[in-house]
Amino acid sequence: MNFNQMVSELQQHRDELEELVAGRTRELDAANQELTALNEEMIAMNEILEDTNKRLEDENKARRQVEDNLLLRERQYRALLAF
């Protein structure tokens, strides 16, 4: 094999490697775009869940207050009946 053939073969291998790298780069870009979209969707879902949790916490707090008031009134009522 002469020098020019070696240079030609090296160039061919280099071109093949560049093509492989370009193909893999495209695959990684596509995967990255998909992951970015999924991440944005997860962020939106997380915001919805946080809002729902806050609303449920507020509802539970209000229900506990009502329950505490009812229990207090029941104790007061029973105390009056005991007289």
C-alpha cells in the first residue's frame, strides 16, 4: 500500500467517523428535545399538584376548625345537661 492509498483510506475512515458522529448527534438532539418537552410537562403537572395540595390543606384546616367547634359545643351542651 503506498502513501496516497493510506491517505485515501484514512480520509475514508475519517469521513465515516464524521458521519457516525453526526448521526449520533442528531439522535442525541432528538432525545434531548423529547426530554425537555417531558420535563416541561412534569413541571406543569407539579404546579397543578402543588396547587391542589394547597387547596386540600386549606380545606382540611377549615374542616378541623369546624370539627373543633362542634366538639366544643357538644361538651358545652353535655355540661348543661349534667346540671
